[in-house]
Amino acid sequence: MKSRENYCWRVFYDPATGTVQYERGSSLFILVAPIFLFLWLQSLYSCGSSLSILVAPVSLFLWLQSLYSCGSSLFILVAPVSLFLWLQSLYSCGSSLFILVAPVSLFLWFQSLYSCGSSLFILVAPVPLFLWFQSLYSCGSSLFILVAPVSLFLWFQSLYSCGSSRFILVAPVSLFLWFQSLYSCGSSRFILVAPVVLFLWFQSLYSCGSSRFILVAPVSLFLWFQSLYSCGSSRLILVVSVSLFLWFQSLYSCGSSLFILVAPVALFLWLQSLYSCGSSPFLLVAPVALFLWLQSLYSCGSSLVILVAPVALFLWFQSLYSCGSSRLNSCGFSLFILVVPVSLFLWLQSLYSCGSSRFILVAPVALFLWFQSLYSCGSSLFILVVSVSLFLWL
């Protein structure tokens, strides 16, 4: 075998076989290889040779694999472009069989990049996946929609496990947009998945000690439940109270005093919106939630919130009475009327037992006004309670 130097590469010629070989590491010819392969495969495809289409990804994959194994980082940028163009051309020709190859190839490529410690390419990964899933969904392929959340979840999970805190901000945005697009297409089955994923994500964030994201949790949940309620989904309203209650409960148990002020506001607005929509069964939840919340606050020694308790209870009962409920106006809704004096009596009793002399002046005024309103409605049965209560109180 003879050899000769030719500028920046070495050529080997074998006269016995008549073949020409190039030395490993010939950087100039590597640039020419994909051009020849691309032109050759392009000419084959344009001639209608569908059999050669199978050769294209194999050749490109082996070529790019050999480039990467040689440590040529410059050509890694060419790989996704070639694969994307090839798969794009296949899809435009109506070849649905090759669509399954696209995510596998992209996933393996991104996986191999990440395992090599190339952090720069992590930013590129979600873009092709997002475009691919978007294009699939726009074509009406409902089967692949199930793959989207799994891939995104695994990708974000792997990012988070590697300690990349910067990408955590991308996760809720992508999930929110995906669920939003599903809901706008009328897919009601996926709506149940949204709160579960969001809850687990926020739960994992909180368990890792990320206090900054706690502010995002109620906003996202509130907007999501608000959109559900506006669409007429009354069954999921029960999930709202449970989620909010557990979230506030977990916040309070962790000693976060700043969020305690948010709890009554959220509950008040939610119950107010429920009542304005004519949902009467949820009215029973309002006094229970407020009572438990104020009770837990008081038992923890928070004296500042004691001023909020009578105001909230008074406004709630006042709003019930002034909303024109025929059962309330006729004084026939006796179940709630019994709760008012009991709650006020227990609250004032607990205040007095704590030695708070300033609130004692409020007790007779409130009781007097309440009994006065009862008497003006013609309820003679409660007149006996007035005398007994006043006698015991005096």
C-alpha cells in the first residue's frame, strides 16, 4: 500500500483492490460526507425510491455517532437539524410509520447529550419536543397526547434531580399551557390530571424548602378552579375547598404566619362566589371552616385575629339574611339561627374567661340586636332564650 501527503489529510491507495482510504481524523472530508449522503438520498427520494428512505436515518445516525465518539463537538449541532429535516420531510409525505421514530431518536440524542455533561443543549431539548407534540396534536393524533406529559414530566424530573433550579420555572408554564390547550379542545378526561400534577409538583417544591414558589401555588390553583367553575363543572368545586384547606393547614403547621392572612380572604371570596351562583349546600361549609380557622388561631395565642372573628361571622350571617332567602327572611331557616347565638355566646364566653374586658361591651349589643331582629320576625319561641341569656349574663 502506498501513501502520499496531500495538504491537511493523508490518502491511502491500494492498487490491488483499487480503493482509496482516508486516515482517521480527517476533518476536511467529514464536512463533505454529509453533503454527498444528503444529495444521494435526496436524489433517490426524488426518483421515487422509497426503499432507500430506510437507509438515510441509519447512515446519518452512524455518521453522527462516529463523529461524537471522535470528540467532535462542532458537529453535534448538525445532528438535530438533519434528523428534524428528515423526519419533517417524511411526515409531509404522509408516512405515519416514521413518526414513532422521531421521539425515540430525539430522546436518545438528548439523553446522550445530557449524560455527557453538555448543559448547553438542555435548553434545546424542550423546543423540538414541544414543536413535535404541537404538530402531532394539530394533525388530530390523539394517541400521542398521552406521551407528551410523560416525556415532559420525566425531563423536568431529571432536571430537578440534577439540581438545576433554573428550569423549575419552565415546568409549570409548560404544564399549564398543555392542560389549557387540552381543555380548550374539549378533552374533559384530562382535567382530572391537572390538579394531581400541580399538587405533586408544588408538594415536591415545598418539601425541598423552596419558599419562593409557595406564592405561585394558590394563584395557579385559584385560576384553574376558577376556569373550571366558569365552565359549569360543579363536581370539582369540592376539590377546591379540600386543596385550599390542606394547603393552608400545611402552611400553618410549618409556622408560616404570613400566609394566615391569605386564608380567610380566599375562603371568603370562594364562599361568596358560591353563594352568588346559588349553591346552597356549600353554605354549611362556610361557618365550619371559619369557626375551625378562628378556633385554631385563638388556641395558638394570636390575639390580633380575635377582632376579625366577630366581623367575619357578623358579615356572613348578615349577607345570608340580606340575600333574600325566603327561608331566612321568614325565620323558618331555624338551623342557622341556632348557630348564631351559640357561636356568639361561646366566643364572648371565651373572651371573658381570658380577661378581655374591652369586648364585654360588644356582647350585650350583639345579643340585643340579634334578639331584636328575631322578635320583629314574630318568633316567640326565642323570647324565652333572651330572658334566660340576659339573666345569666347579667
